[in-house]
Amino acid sequence: MLSRFSSRRHFDDLSEQEILALAISNEEDDGRIYRTFAERLRADFPASAAVFEGMAAEEDGHRHRLIELHRARFGEVIPLLRREHVAGSYARSPVWLDPDLGLDRIRAIAHQMEEAAGSFYAAAAKRATDARTRDLLGALAAAEAGHVQRADALAEEHLTAQARESEDQSAHRQFVLTWVQPGLAGLMDGSVSTLAPIFATAFATRDPWTTFLVGAAASIGAGISMGFTEVASDDGVISGRGSAWKRGVSTGVMTTLGGMGHALPYLIPDFWTATTVAILVVFVELWAIVWIQNRYMQTPFLRAAFQVVLGGALVFAAGVLIGGG
């Protein structure tokens, strides 16, 4: 029976044939999603690709058994019924179409798919009043729970400790190339390059508000410029550095934050108090850069500290000398 206010069917109104048809379409959709994941991961993460190929094969096996059951009970014609045709059904966002899905995200999505399907069928079985419908939904819930167990078994089979470590290293490398490296470049540019104009303005005018305005303008302008430069310089296809817009956002935001860090203290009305706080902020920013270089870029700590502190000190001195002169 159609809902009075919507063309979508209520799950309680579905016949056993329609429930079986819905289960068949669910299994078909999930199998195609897993094959999409496998194809996307095949080049860089072959072990995980094998896991998803196995999961797709599991879905195909369940679908074939469901089709045989439908054929035996209801004949050859399977009604067209999908999740989006059923009110209250769990709709899956097409996240598998996102070209920038990471390995961990794909694994999490697959696990959520199986758990959500099992929970859905189990809840539906509790609401069913017809004994045969309850039995059918309970069997589907058990099948979905079995899918989770099978996925874990496939992961154990294909994802050896060495394979998982290798894939995790590749994923970490991609994270560094897409987010950390551009963000670090932005933080360095925003923290260091804005030192001269901000402190030159501060010592030239001795006016905290004017210094803040110059610092904010320099920081935001540098952030916009650096972000667009990163996007335009490399689309990531050949270099493998990942999505251009992600790198652009990382660079632009970190550039702005790097400059605003020592511009914000000049909201303090007293010049020397504001300048003292700004210098302390610069110290924190420079050591944050050193830590990121050492943590993610494997730059020796002392070398990173020498390079960053020396460069920052020279730019800071230039700003003070120009402003004070």
C-alpha cells in the first residue's frame, strides 16, 4: 500500500517477495561498491584490493542464493525495489564516488556498510508480525553479520603484518604529501615572511592598532596568494601529491594562521605589552615548525631548529631595523 503522503513504501507494508527483492538489490549494490574500492586500491594497496574483491565475491554468493530462493517461491520476475524506494530505509551517501578517499576511510566505510545492513535487518525482523517474514529478515540479519566476520577473515588472510605496514606507510606518505607538506610550507611562509612587515610597522608607528591592521592584511593576503599558487602549480596527477584543492586549503589556512599568530597580540592597547606577547608567539610558531619538520619530514631536530630559528631571527631583525630606522 502506498503511503498517503509519499510514493515511497513503508517497510511494514512490503510483502515477503518485495523484502526478498530489496535484499537482492542491496547485495548487488554492495558488491559493486566493493569492486569499486578494489579497483581504486589495486595499484597502491594490492592486499586491501584483494580483501575487497573477496568481499564482493561474498556479496555475489549471497545474491545468487537469494535469487534462487526468489525463483523457488515467487518465480522469475524480481520486482524492482531499492533502498531509496522504502521510507525509513538507511540511505547510503555515494562516498565511493569521491576520488580522494583514503585507505583507512574506505576500510571504515566497508565495516559500517556491513554493520548498518545487519542492524537494519535485525530491527526489521523484530517489527515483523508474520512468522515467515520474521524468519526471512532474521536470516538476512544473520547473513549480514556473517559478512562482517568474513571481512575480518579476509583481512587476516590477505593483510599480513608486512602488507598492512607497507600500506600504512603508503597512506602516511600520501597524508604528508597532501596535507602536511603544503601546510608546513604555508606555516613557514606565514610565520616568517610576515615578521618583517609586522614588526617594521610596530616599531615605525608604535601604534598597536595600525600594526594589527597591517599584520591582518599581510596574513590574509599571503594566505589567499599561497593557497591559489599551490592549487595552480600542481594538479597532483603526475606528482602524486593528491587533490589540488586540499593542498591549497592546507597551504592557505596555515599561511594565514602563521601570520595572524603574531598580529593578534597587537589588539592589546599597550605597545610594549603587545610586542612582548607577539615575540613569545613567534617563538612558539618557530618551534612548532621545527617539531613538524622533525615529526613528519624526518628532518634532524638540530638542523631544523638552526634553519628555522636563524631564518626567523634574520627576518625579525630586518623588520625591527627598518621600522626603528
